[in-house]
Amino acid sequence: MATPSLWEKAKPYLCMISLQFGYAGMHVIVLLSFKRGFSHWVFVVYRHLVATLVFAPFAYFLEKKRRPPMTKWIFLKIMGLALLEPVLDQNLYSVGIQYTSAAFAAATVNILPAITYILAVIFRMEKVNLGKVHSVAKVFGTAVTVGGAMVMTLYKGPFLNIIPSHGGHHEAAAAAATTANPHWVTGTLFMLGSITCWSAFFILQKNTLKDYPAELSLTALVCVMGVVEGGAVAVVMERRRSAWAIGFDTRLLAAGYSGIICSGIAYYLQSVVNRSCGPVFVTSFSPLSMIITAVLGALVLAEQIYLGSLIGAIVIVIGLYSVVWGGSKERSAAEEALKLPIVDGKINGGGVTGNGNIQMNGDGTTKGSLNRVKEPNGNR
């Protein structure tokens, strides 16, 4: 087996880090459009309509030869993906961000890896072995992350003037926001519901890619179903005709930016990385988005960072990186085990069987048999 180059190893990290900059911009732009009267029900429809128009032609032509046939079961999974992410996640997120702030919404996303890890364990995509340090680190980090989210939910505290203000403008804006927005806890619960749906989306996405390994086509189909399902919900929930009006303003900017960057490109890159690295890896870079959004929110929207949000975010980051550290150690142990020499069907006392296939146990050891001798460098 050829050793991956440094570039190949770095690509998943670069993709996920780049997306956090895109999400940070979305938090600010979308909240700005909501404050100017854009309906979040309509926003979801327009966002995925833009993504469909941009990415569907690429999906049709670029994956025409390798796109697998559509089956009833795959179609139902795609409908489920559209329900979880475009409809439930984004509408819950839209309500939650209006009740809190852009910086708070970005900070709440930090619990995404923990919830994804819990769901991955439930659906047997991840294994828990308390006899191993890396597994204990992942469990501990998950618990700490949830604790940080509870701090953010239950304690708001005074606002912190981290970025210097001018003429009391930031203090006045923060005080007005606090007076006009008494639904902080409600908004936090909406955000937590949004994150849970997002985590479930990644779990189902990983499962769907096994049957439908065409990432760009899957992205386009999820966006199409997002328009259909989101449009049905919007027609029922939004009765004002004026809510559907859009021009060259923040509404068009929010729909276009979110549709291209945070739906089309994000769905595609997440599909590619999710297929190779798993859902927990995909969700492990969210703290970067929180930091960028906090700065942009303070500069553009005159938002303040509250003490409870800061304490909770710090706790969440500690827990998050415990999970990431545990995951990296687990992958390293598995890779080292696969590099061990296999001689006469034995690998460190364990048999290896079955046409050259090596099965990994939950504790990082291997089992099975092999009919040929394999050298440590991978050459036969």
C-alpha cells in the first residue's frame, strides 16, 4: 500500500478549516438579513434554490458515468437528509440566531462534534473501549462539551467589551438587544435542536454514501429536495406575499452566499471528507468558526460577547479537543497496526486470514489470515 503524500494527508484538514471561514461569514450575513425583515422560512427555500441552479449542471455532466442508479431506498435517504438539514436544522438555527446572536450561534456549534460522536457510537460508527486512553479521552471530552453547552444555556452574565467601542455605541446596542430579546434560553434550545439535526445529517450522509458514492450528485439532490420540502413548509408557515420579494439587497446576498458556500460547496466537501474520515472528523473544526464570527459580529453587528458565552465556549473547546486528541490517537494506533510485518499468517501473535484482508479489533489489534508474505514496506 502506497504511503499517502503530505498533500493528501493535509487536504481533509484544509477543506474543513476553509469551510469554517465560510460559515463565519454566513452567521453574520444571515442575521443581518433577518434583522431587515427576511423570513427564515423563505430564506431556506431561496438558499437551496440557488445551490440547485449552480451545482445541478456540474453534477449531471461530471458524474454522469459513475453515478449509481437511483433506488427507492436511496431516494428515501435523500428525503431524510433534506428534512434534517435544509428544513429542520436551518429553520431551528434561523429562529435561534434571532433570539441570541451571531457569536452565540457560532459558539453553540462547538457541541456539534460531541453530539455527532454520541450518535456515531449509538449507530456503531465509533467504538467505546474504556480500557484505552484515547477512548476515555473521547468520552471525557464529550461530557465536558455538553457541560459547556449547559453553561451557555443557563448562564448569560454581563456583556464583555472585548473589542474597544467608540462613543458607547456598542454598549447601547448590547443593552437594546438585551431588552428586546428576553428569549435567550428559548433561542439556545432552538440552537441545540438545530445542532442535533445537523449531527444526524452527517450520520445519515455517511450511510447514504455507501450506497450512492457520487458526492456532487448527492449534494444537488439534497438541495433539490430542500427546495421542495422547505417550500412546502414555507407556504404553510409564511402567508405574507411580501416575504417572498427579493431584490439586490441583503436578502439576495444571504441567499446567494449561503446557497453557494454553505449548501453547495459545504455539502460536497463534507461528503468527500465524511466518506474517507468519518462524521466525527468532519465536525471537529467548529471552534474556528466561533472565533471568526465573534470578531465579525462585534465589528459589523455591534454585538457583545457575554460572560456566560465566553466561559461556556472555553469549556466546550477543552472538551472538543479532548475528543479530537482521542480520535487522532485512535487513528494513529490503527495505522501503526496495519504497518506491522505479516509473516506466515501471523501479526504480533494474531492470525490474519482472508485474501489479504486485515480486520481490526476494537482495541487496535488485528485478526485473520493471509496466504502470502507481506513485507513491512507494503511491497509483495
